[in-house]
Amino acid sequence: MGIKLENGGFRMKNYQFIIFTILILNMACSSKKQKQISNDKVRFIVVEPQHFHAALVQKYKNSEVDSQVYVYADTITKAASYVDFIEQYNNRVENPTNWEISSYYGADFKEKAFKENDGNVVVLAGDNKNKIEFIVEAIEHNKDVFADKPLVISTDGYDKLSHLLDRVDPDDSFVYDIMTERYDVKNQILKALINNIAFSGGMKVTSDKPAISINSLHHFLKEVSGSPLIRPAMFYNTLQQGEGLVDVTTHYIDLVQWILSSEQVIDIEKDVRLIEAQRWKTDVSLTDFKRSTKLDNYPAYLESSVNLNHTLNVFSNGRLLYNFKGIPVSIAVNWEVESKDGKGDQFNALFETNNFKISIKADREGKSALFLQPNLEVVDFDDNLAKALAEIGDLPNLRFTKQGEEYRIIIPEELYLSHEEHFGKVLQQFLEYRKNRALPDWEKSFMLAKYYLSTRALKEAKTIVYEGK
């Protein structure tokens, strides 16, 4: 293999990519390393857990996971919030956990974590820019990866992830990202009704508007597990955390794929086409930044994002319009500092089928609920809806009530799971895949399609001044 020279020197970016490719090829072609049998207990290695999702993975006991957990970071600050959460879980009165934390902090934490520790699953939730490098290290040392989204936040990161997933045999090691939206009961019902073609008539596609519209609202200041959430300052650094277009949007891109193409491999070249994307900022005052992080001032690495009013500009918001398998989709993510009306984070979704519109939105009391509005020409809708709900065998006792022109789905309370409980569900799916040493091809294609779209959207996004809905 030769390396092309230009102007008497290496093209550094190409050189780095070639070295990365050689590393992946060596990992794939080398003889298989000795690996613990798949029914051994999982032993977590938690690396730089700066995002609270690392702790949510451990909110509940799991018989397949060893209680001994190893935590690594360059400084104790990057793990302090995670350790606080784990202590809360261990000391709560109801259903306490029994995690035992062994920690190491130092400049050589990566060598200690990946080379010297015999743990078998690396948990990542934190610095999204460096996450792909941690993933490569983990796979190189024959460890599986259970990672919070997003795995990558740039097109360069996507190229590395694509090469990694294409080259690595899951019998050696594999990567799985935490997609919690699949376990929301409302999404499960929505998926079942849309894919009941006799009932829905299939998705409705027109040239003048998206068939699927998803909008979500999030807040920097909020509570998690009953306590005010303390965010690391890194969370406000979009060069490390990632902008809105490559962060929360990954959940909703995955949701669209899961609903419309579940267990079917996605062909990126044929099935995914970006139309346009936009990005805009949220202003965070120093006072609110202090409340959120418990720091006295902005760290030096955020100074370039501080305006003349000493307010932090955070490009946490984005909107993308794309086609998925010929169906136009719109996804928007918006961040505000704090919920002023007490409703907290909000999620709204609208799917238009040929027979009805189905939406997830807040009801009159502010609780997220599932609604259907039939087209005027549809007959016997009540009977057909009752039959369609009864056919969702794993979700019993679903009912509906009519409210004006809409039908609200009544979901038994025992079928609801909290956002935090969704993490336990994703973990269990990961453990099942790991036990069988088989990550389905469709799961791999979902990851690649999702991060291809999100990183491409950011690269091509137009910066705008947001003027409301």
C-alpha cells in the first residue's frame, strides 16, 4: 500500500484515516483472542461517566451483572456525579442496589481501563467526541461496548464507526447503543397500529408535507431520580457533547427506523436521503450555568461561546427533513434552560396513515398520551380500532375513549415504564445479544443509517435565528 504525497508532505487527514483502517483490519484479521464464555457474569468497566445515563444503566440490579464495577477517568471530577448516583441507589430504602465501586483516576486511565482490567463490557456515557476512540480501544482489547448515544458527532466519526462495524466480527466483540424510545409503551402501540396494514392502510405520502413529524423539548435544569441534576460543564461544550442535530435526534431517527423497518436491514444509499437541516442556539446565563453545574464561572474551553453579555451560546437545537424509504420525515429538537410551566420535557409525534392520523401529545392534564383521528371516509372505525388493539397480544387490556373527533388510547398503568426503567430494558436486550454472540444485521444497519443521517445533517445544516414554532 502506498501513501500519496502532496507538496512534499503527507496529507495528514488521509494518513490518519489510513492508519485507523490498518488498525481495524489488523483487529479483524488477527487470530481470535481468548474470551470469557458468554454465560459468565458481565463485569462493567465504566469510562469517564460524565453523563448521568451511565448511572441509569445501574439503577436496578441485574442477576447477569457482577456487583463489582470498575470506574476510570483522568480526574475524580469526571466521575463524581456518577458515584453520587450509585450511592443513592445503594442506600435507598426500596429495592436498594449493592454496587461496589473500584475507581482509578489518572492520566493513564485508558491504559488501565482497556489493557489491564479484565472486565468484559465497557460502559460509555460522557465525552461524545472521544467516544469513538474509546470504542476502538475497547474492541481492540476484546471487550464489548454498551454506550449511550450518540456514538459519533461528526462525519469523520461516522467514517470510523462505519469501518469498525464493517470489520469487526461480533463473535469477538460488538458495539450496542442505548435506544430507550423503543420501550415506551405508547411507541409500541403506535408501531403495532401503523404496521397493521388492514387497519391503517399504510403510511400516507403527499408532496406538500411530511408524513411523520417529531418534535421534542428538553431542559438544561431538571430533576433526575428525585434530585436536581448537576451537569458537567462539558455538557455545554457542543464540540465535545455534540450539537442538537447529532445528539437527541438519534433517538427519533431510530424510532422512525424501528417503526417503519423493524428487523429489516437498511440500505443507506437507497433508503435514506437528507433534504435539508437547520441549527440554532439557546442562551444560558452565567447564573443558570452556575445552578446547573455548581461551578463559579465558565471554564476556559467555553469562553469562545460566551457573548458580550456574558451569556453562553449553546447550539443545542436542530431540525432535519429527510426521506426514509420514500416517506418524508421531519424531526426537531429544542432545548430551553428550565421548564417555566412545570410540564418538564415534552415529546410530540404525528404519523399520517391512509386511514387515520396517530399522534403522541399531552392530554388536558399535561400527561403524554396516544390519540387517533380517523379520516372522514373511514367506516366502522370503532370496531376496527377495538379489533386492532386486541391483536396486540403482548399489551393486554388496551381500550379507547372518544374525545371530540379523536380517539384516546387508554393504557393500563402497569404497562407504563419510566424513562429510567427503559435503561434496564435496553440493558437486558444487550445482554441477550451478548449471550448469543449475535448482533443482528438489522441492528448494525440501524446504527449506521442513524449516524450517517445525523452527522450529514449537521455538516450541511444552515444556521438560523429561531423565531418559535
